[in-house]
Amino acid sequence: MPAISLATDSSVLTSIANDYDYKQIFSKQVRALGMEGDVLLAISTSGNSPNVMDAITAAHDRKMVVVAMTGRDGGKMGAMLKPTDFHLCVPAQRTARIQEVHLLTLHCLCDVIDHVLLGGEDA
């Protein structure tokens, strides 16, 4: 299953931020790389990160599914999700608690995907 992080290529991030706008650092990549049926994993502790929200809009434009991980009340991201998207909201106020649960959730998602695609822990 191919996957790419939109947050790790410093050349791409700085060029988009410098030549366009920091808000577009993820959405430009989604528009360039995303295809219908792909999944965008969007993570924002507050649910109000403008660059993540812009990426969600780009993903919807590309007919992608969005899995949003937020905290608190879900913020603006929660309101912009479609019925076909998934919202994993940690109803806590402390950033550290939200991020800890996000990390555990990501590990659980990876474990489930491995189990479904590869047939369990022994594969």
C-alpha cells in the first residue's frame, strides 16, 4: 500500500510556503498527488489548522476520503467533513493527552491494516 508523508520534504514545504502561502503546504501536494479513492489522513490537535483544512478541501475536490484526527470539540475540521469521511476526535482539552491518544490510535490503525492486508501478526 503506497503512502507518502506531506510533512517531511523540506524542499517542497519551503518552496510552497515561500512562493505561495504556508496555508497551502499540504493542499498543493494533495492537488498534485491525490487521486480519486485515495485517503488523506489529516491531523490537527485543535481541528483548526488552516493548512490542514486547506488540504481537506483539496482532498474533497479530488474525490478523496478523509480520515481526520482532532481533539477538543473537533474544531472547524469536524464541520467540514463529508458523510463518507471519518472523524476520530479525542474529547480532551490538554494538547499532550490529545496527541498521546492520536499516537496510540495511529498504531492501532496500522495494526488493523496489517492484519487485514497481511493476515495477522505472523505475516
